[in-house]
Amino acid sequence: MLPPLSTEILATAAALRTAHPEAEAVAFWDFDGTLFEGDCSEGFLSGDGTRIAGLAESAVLAGWSRQYPAEGGFDRFWQDYRARMGREGEAAAYVFLARVFAGAPAAALQEMAAHEFNGRLRPWFFREALNLWQELEAGGVRCMVISASPDFFIKGAAETLGVPMDRLHGLRLGTGADGTLLDEPLDPLTIGTGKARMLHRLLAGRETGAAHAVAAFGNDFINDGPMLEAVAAARLPGGRPLAALVNQRLPATGAGPLREITFAPRFSS
């Protein structure tokens, strides 16, 4: 029987520090479907069939979109978003969702998202994921998020997760000198291979100069797989990294170093 995930990962972090005392151990997490039960941007159906509104709906209703007015605008946005998804694919749709809020102050959207995550959305974080996150943080493993949801939404979860905003990274738009969002997505787009590129960028940018990924968690092999495989294939100075797919079966092409794990949903039987 395998030891608890936290025990495995903390043992790897300890081995890493034994080999290089200055090294920093980092765990990377996807957000939607991995830390959080549903899609925080789109909204989702709960286990009992209740529809949980997403942050995109909250932001449109709050008047933060110039394109879709608060009065009746969300239904039109949703139709356009789903049409974009079917016509151009997920990456284009996710960029579209973020760009809908160009012209709004990034800080105001982050504040709105924080209010939602600390309130009505708080029960939808996987309890086991939060426990593992907290155990890793307490053991000196720094947890970071790389998500395809907009950066200005994901950063709103910082207080709930108990970390600074600069640990949480989503799909980014440029910002003007006054802090308003520009209609300009920034590379790397945190989708698919872009997640792996962002991971390497974040590791290279850590102040220690010797940061290593010791774990990664995702739930979508297409979008999260490159990030998971980048961690699973890494050779550490000490210990072995762990990369896991949450609540999904690994495809045949993904067999090998990746692990399958389960986080129970809120309305599990």
C-alpha cells in the first residue's frame, strides 16, 4: 500500500534539500476540476443537479463587460462562448472569455472573485485537495497554480488557499498603466503545452535560483498532460517527483510515471 501523497511528496522534498540545502521544492496544481470541483469561470452542475453560476456570469452581471451588458448580456455571452468553443476549440474560447472583460480594472475583478471564493464558492474546493495543499505548504513545499481560467479570476482564490497572489497563475491579458485589462492575451497561454512553458518560466524565476517541481496535479490529460509529464520526467538531485491525474482515467498513451488519484466531490455517494 502506498503512503499518503503528502508523505511521499514531503519525503522527496527532504531528499532534494539533503542533496542541495538551498533548493526550493514546488508543487504545481491545475485549478478547475483539480483543486476546485467545477469550472470556476463557466459555472457547473453540482452532484445534486443544482447549477452553480461561474465567475464570468458574476462579472457580466456586475457590469464589467463592455461587450455584454448586465441586463440580459450573459445569455448572449454564453451563446457566443459555446459557439466559439465548437467552431475554434477550447484555446480560442478560453481567450475569448478573458477578453470579454477588456477595459475593466484587473484589481476589481480579482476583488469580486475573492468575494465569491471566500463566500458562495468556498464549499466547492475539494476538501482532500485543500488538506493536501496545506500539508505541503506546512512541510515547506510551495504550492502554485497554473490554470486556463483568467488570471484575474484565479488570483481571487489566494486568501482561500492561504498564499500570495503571485503563486496563482491563469490565462493573462496585458494591463494598461492604469491597471485596466487590455484586449491582448500574453504568452504563454496557460493551456496544454503552454502550461508546461509557464511551469518552466516560474521555476526559473524563483528567487532561490534552485527551484524544482516535486509534484503536479491536473484533471484533463489534454490540457494538463504536458505539465504533468514535464514534472514526471524531471530528474531531481534527490527524490522522485509525483505527477497525478485527478478523478480521471489515464489514456493508454499516458501510462507510465503518471498516477491516478481521487478527490471526493461534495455530493459523493
